[in-house]
Amino acid sequence: MHTVDSHGAQIPALGFGTYGMSEADLHRMIPAALRAGFRHIDTAQVYGNEAGVGEGWVASGLARPEVFITTKVWVANYRPERFESSVDESLRRLRSDYIDLLLLHWPNQEVPLVDQIERLNALVVQGKVRHIGVSNYNAAMLRAAKRLSHRPLVTHQFEYHPFLNQRTVIDTTRALGMAATAYCPMAVGRVLKEPVLIDIARHHQRSVAQIVLRWVIQQPGMIALSRTVNPARLAENVAVFDFELECHEMARIRALARPHSRIVSPAGLAPDWDPTD
């Protein structure tokens, strides 16, 4: 598994996403994903499945340092009386005494950003968390978070797929020295019907999913999250490090971006997004 180096964090470039997965699915899929070669598991407090992730990595037989676990603090837990205790609960559910990467899941202006960032930093000092970052920020919020943090913010996780132009936030993330982590790269299956992607996949004798994942990770400093509940697809999804897309193919995929292609924008959580035209 290739890794992305961000301020000393060696983050596996391909992560196994667990959003919406039941504990039964995780009991099947986490050990299978790790056997297939995944080494990065992404979850969150609000997913309600951290316990399944913990049981899954333990069942795999791998030692804890061999598995990179990302989880995210839910916005309701940003309050001073809940932040650290919620992370302690995550540690218990994940069956670990540390979290590799802890993110703030969404912006929450009800709690000052400086307090949120200070609590992330404190958890690193305590040894409960190795690395920290944020998720679903716009460029201005990202710059503010960077200024406030004494410890490096190693990644920014956000929605990114061929139909969504995220150039502003990607450029800002890179300029601040952070890795970018793309979730929803398959655009909820929309990529599978896209003729351009089908054509490129046919040329490389690969699946469309492999082409999309390769497109993400071939961009500098980018990590892709891949999700499936079909064990047969695991080996296929992880096999994206033995070929490269040509420059013109990368450009063809980038040209698929269209306005109003954002999928994840929950009311009450989403910030004022940067332009995606």
C-alpha cells in the first residue's frame, strides 16, 4: 500500500470507507479488506459503527500498528464537557489505546473554532491521538484552523469525484501543507455510467472504479476512500498502484466536472461552499 506523507503522518493512500455499513457488514468486510491489502479504515462517531471497526481489525489478526484508523468527532460532541469523553468512548469501541487520525467532522459555529482545535491538540499531547485534521471545511475555514493549531493538521477530508470541481479547496489544502482525502469518489454510482470513464477503463482493461480511484490518488498528496459491501470487489479496488493514467486521460476526467454536482451538503452542517464552477 502506497502512503501519503503529511507532517510525518504516513497515511495509506487508499482507505476503506465504512459510512452506512452495519456491524454485520463490518464483521465480514473489515478482515476481508485488510487481507486484500487495505491498511486504512475510515469511520466516524456518527456512523454508529466504530465498535464493528474495532472488532473487525482485531479479527483480522493484524497488529494494531499495521492498521491506520481514522475517526471523526461529531459536532454535538464539540462542547467542552463532551469532546474528550466522546473520544474516550471511540477508543473503547475501536479497541485501541490511540487513534491514528482524528478529524472534526463538520464545522460547528456554536463552539468557537479555537476551542475545537485546542481540544484536538490536547489529545495529541495526551497520546490518545497521533494526528489531527478537519473535514468538510471551505477554504477560509481551513486557513483559520491552520492558524489556530499548534500541531500540524495533516489532512482535510471532503467530497470529491470527477463531476465536482474542487480546485479551490484542493489548492488551499495543498498550499497549507495538508494532504487531501476524497470521499464519495464514485458519486454514488454515477461514475459507472459515464462514457468517458468507460472508454478509459476499456483502454486500460480495468474497471471504472479502478480508473476513478487511480485518478484521485495520482493527483499529488491525495488519498481516496473506497467503500464496498461486496468482498469480491476488494481485490479489484485495491489494485490501483500498478498502472498510471496518461496526462490527457487525467484531463478528460477532470473535464467531466459540472456545476451543481455536489452530493453531500446537509442543511445545518454544510458551510458556505467555495465555488465549484
